[in-house]
Amino acid sequence: MSRRRREAPRALAIAVALAGIVSTNHSLAALAGRWSGHYHCAQGDTALDLTISPAGAGRLRALFFFHALAGNPHVPPGCFSMAGRYDAASGSVALNPTMWLLRPHHFVWVGLRGRMEGAGGAITGRIDGPGCTDFSLVRVYGPMPASVPPACRMERGAPTV
């Protein structure tokens, strides 16, 4: 077998591997915006709306807004601001709470560790908090619903309070 024929499969394998790396390498701008889904903690399955904005050089700011789901209607609304980091090469997101904006009685804030999936349409991972497990979010376009408390809104990359 000629040298040229042996190199062709190796070049193809390298190209396929690089394509996989590129497909998971999302920019910080791709992470910015609204994400909606749910998470699991001691209070049960809970709705989560996460609004993320870039804060420069791999840093993020976010607003974590939680509220009731139809299957768990007794969760009160609440929200807090977060700060963290994003690694574009791995798609990993790490956010830690920084300040309560609307705190329901007996609730504690939580952090999250996740990863942007596939083409950037979902973020999944773990919630860092007592009695907590996982979260799952999908990209949402458009403004926050009018029913969201004013303290739990984000404008121009910062909470409205």
C-alpha cells in the first residue's frame, strides 16, 4: 500500500475529530439569553428561568428565577443574581449565587454546574444545594412573561432592582 493511501484514512479521522471539537465550541454570546426548564431540589420539581448575560473574558452574570410547575403548585416564586464562568472549549457553565432579589421564606439559594449541549439549544447539569440533583434548560426567545415579579426581571444584563 502506498504512503499516500495510508495517510488518507488518518487525515479523515483527524478531520472528523476536529469537526466534533468545533461543534461543541460555543461562544459566550451563544450562551447569552433566556433559558427555561426545571430542576429538582427538596421542594420537588421546580420551574427555572435562567437569564444569562456575558460579563467579559469567559465571565457570566445571570438571574435565577424559580417558580411553581403544574405538578408542584406550592412552590413560591423567587429569584437571585448569579456570577460565574463559561468555558467555550468544553461548553461548561458554572454559576454561583450572589444576591437574593426575591427570597421566599425557608428557601436557600443554589449554584449550578452544567454544559451546553449539541448545537447550543440546551443546557443540562447538576444543582449545587441541599437535597438537589439535576436541571435541564432549553433556549427560549422573547420577553419574560408579564406574570414574572419585577424583582425577577433582567434588563441590559442586570437585574431591574
